Amino acid sequence: MIEYLIVGSGFTASVICIHLIDTGINPKKITVIGPTKLGQGNAFNCPNDEYRLNVRSEIMWIYPEKKSEFTNWAKKEIIDNDALHSAGNFYKRSDFGRFIYSKLRKYLESGELCHEKEVIKKINKNNDGSWVSILSNEKELHSKNIILATGNPSPQWPFPIKRESLIKTESLIENPWDGQWIKKLKKNDNISIIGSGLTALDCLASLKSYNHDGEINIVSPSGNFPPPQAFWTRKNTPIWPNGNEENLLPSKFLNFMKNYLPSEPLESSKWQSAWEELRIDISHNWNKLPNKGKFALKKKLNSTWSRLRYRASPQSIKALKELKNKQQLIISNGYAKNIIQKKNSFSLLLNNGKSINSDIIINCSGKGKDNLNEQLINSKIGIPDTFKEALEVDENHRVLSTDRSPNIGLYMISPVLIAKFGDIVAANRLALQSMHLASILSSN
Ligand SMILES: Cc1cc2nc3c(=O)[nH]c(=O)nc-3n(C[C@H](O)[C@H](O)[C@H](O)COP(=O)(O)OP(=O)(O)OC[C@H]3O[C@@H](n4cnc5c(N)ncnc54)[C@H](O)[C@@H]3O)c2cc1C
């Protein structure tokens, strides 16, 4: 019987391993199941040199007291002059994946820590309270505890696609996160990119570095890209309203944030410093909002919030500017609705009636659905959270069952637990979730 079964092989799975081992748990008690090399996951499994971290290297920490650990490792282990910028060092995401792997290498190579490159498709509860996980190769694993660290589900097309009526489907890139699509490109291809967030910027940086000659179309409702990271510092501590109270009205939450932010450009250090000062206590205050208020705020702010929170590496914004200056970029405001086969290419149809002739279509519309979460909900082991993006968990990361009681031995740590914990997407927030869970598990 496995003591701790960790599902996923990304950053979160790795940092929970690291923190569990730090608390004195023997690595032999831990088994990891996930398809990528440990540490890579969806975010850092990208052997594409233009896919860079979207925050400076000191933000990418495993321990709050060792914020420079990755920076120091990078200075020693890699030569990457393009990473250096006045806003900080923005290394390749694949290098960060290597750094995380290096933290666990000795346990993996000695066989003390077991990692199987597989996917878990089903989880059931045994009558004795233990868990049985079924892998996609039908193997069964029995464990006392399961920690779901399954992260951001891989992207899916934002509209149904009739694959049987399409040929050359290898030119339809549903998941561009690993950056391998660039190998399929011809110099003059007409490219359509659905979305204008960080993944779209990754694609533009790759196209720029490849000196791509063809037309590049961006389809996005707002047509806005995230602003670049500035060199920000936290100097002040905002005093949030209703400090000692348990509840906060969404209007008070919003107005406080609006008033705290200076009337400066989003790209400025001043604005970004104030924004980052707010983020320190944002999750705590988010938790004071009623569920209905969280939902209303999410609906109202979602795209603005994502754009400001996920600021971009200066390198990707430089590529965007260069493509704009070359007048190679055509931005169409609207939603992509369908893909139609033309003779040797595709037509991307928009909700405003426009159609764009495309040789390659890249889906940068964000994360998709998590099949394992769905199975757990359908089996009545878990329930969906308020935003229907993750499983509902309690303060101690225990997955709640249909009667809202916590499942014994089933935990989730994840960037998608936003409804419960607020602003938690970045790697360092996941490191904190992992530390919290590791201390709970080690004291059980
Ligand atoms: C493309 C991308 C770039 C990002 N860049 C940054 C950045 O620069 N800086 C930053 O701070 N944050 C970044 N993030 C945010 C990111 O959420 C966190 O930093 C962190 O990497 C998330 O790690 P994770 O392990 O939870 O998730 P993921 O990286 O999504 O990894 C989850 C892993 O679990 C696997 N998995 C899923 N389901 C199963 C299953 N049923 N069985 C087995 N395995 C399963 C997946 O295949 C995947 O390998 C990025 C996110 C994405 C998607």
C-alpha cells in the first residue's frame, strides 16, 4: 500500500514531494504518477527557447526564505544573456523545469522516490477507506492518501470541431503549451491565433525568432495583450477595510483596490508595485467575500484581472512590438466560432461574420477540462467548486464529498483552486499550498 500517491508531475507535484521530504517523510513512501519529467508539467515542459517565465526569477521560489535559489542556480548552470532585462531576469521555462527536477534528482536516481510516466484515469474509494487509482494502462494502485496536483487542464478548442470533415488536422494546434508546433511551420504560412494572452505572446515570440514571413492574425474579443513586467518592489502594506471582520462586500473590495492603485500607466513600476502590494493580502480578503459576490466579481473582472495578474516577459512584448512595427500582425476583435476546410487551407470563422484564411490555427484560448475531476464528481466522491473549475476543498485542502464532509486521505493543491483561495496561480503560491499540506500530512 502506497502511503502518499501524488497525481501530476508538474511544479506542484514536485514541491509537495520536496516539502514532504523536508518534514522527515521517507521518499520511499511517496509515488508520483504524471506524464512529464518531474517538475515540468504543463507549464515548464516546453523545449522552445522563446517560451520564457512571465515573472522575474526571484518570484519563482520553493521556499519563501530562499527567494534567490533559482536565480543563483541559473547563474551557475546556464548561459542565457537574452534572459537579462532591467525588469529582472526572465529565464526559459524549460530551464526552470530543469531546476525543479534537480531538486529531486538524487531521490529519483537512487530509486527512493518512485515516478511513473502515466496518467490516472479513475479514482475509487475502497470499503476500508483506502483509495484505488486506475492508470491509463489499466494498472491499479492502492494508497492511503492521494494528493491531486493535476494543475491546469490542457487546452481544448473553444468550439466543437468536426474532425471527420477536416484534412491536415496536424495544422490545427489545439495545445500549443509545449511549443513544438513551430516545427510544423512553413515560412509563408498564414497563421491564426485564437486569444491574446500569455500563450499567444509565447507564439508571437516564437514566430518573431523564426523570422516568419506570413500573415499573423490574432482573434480576440478585446484585442488587448497583457502589459510587460516592470521592475516593481513592495514598499507599503495596504490596510484593507473590515480588518477584523469576517465578511467583506464585493463593492468595498473592488473600490478599495481601485482607490489604492495610482493613476499611472499599467506598464509603470509605480502601478505594478501598488498592484503587487495589494496581492499580498488579496486571497485573505477574497475569502471574506460571500460566494455569490466572488462569482459576480469573477464575471465582471475576469479578463481585466487575468491581463493584469499575468503580466508578460519583456522579451515577448518586444517581439509583439516588432511584429506590430512590421505591420505583420492583424488583430480581429471577436470570438472564433468554427473552422471550415478550404482546398489546401482552413477558414477560421468569427462571430461577427468575418472569416480568416489560415494555413495554421493555434488555440491560445486557455485551459480545458479536467477528466479526472469530472470522474470524481460523477462518482460522488467530490463536488465542483463555486467556479466549476476545480473540486471543492476545505482550508486543509481536503476534497469535500457530496454532503460537504471532507474525504479522509484525498487532497488537492492546485493553481485552479481560485474560488477557494483567490489569487494563487503563480508558482510561489503553490509552494505555500504545498508547505501547508506537507505540515498537515506530517503531523497526521
Ligand atoms: C503554459 C503555462 C505557463 C506558465 N508560466 C508560469 C510562469 O512563468 N510563472 C509562474 O509562476 N507560473 C506560471 N504558470 C502558472 C502555473 O499554474 C504554475 O506556475 C505551476 O507551474 C502549476 O504547476 P502544476 O504542477 O500545478 O500544474 P501543471 O504545470 O499544469 O502540471 C500538472 C501536471 O499534471 C498532469 N496531470 C493532469 N491530470 C493528470 C492525471 N489524471 N494523472 C496524472 N497526471 C495528470 C498534467 O499532465 C501535468 O503534467 C504557467 C502555467 C501555464 C499553463
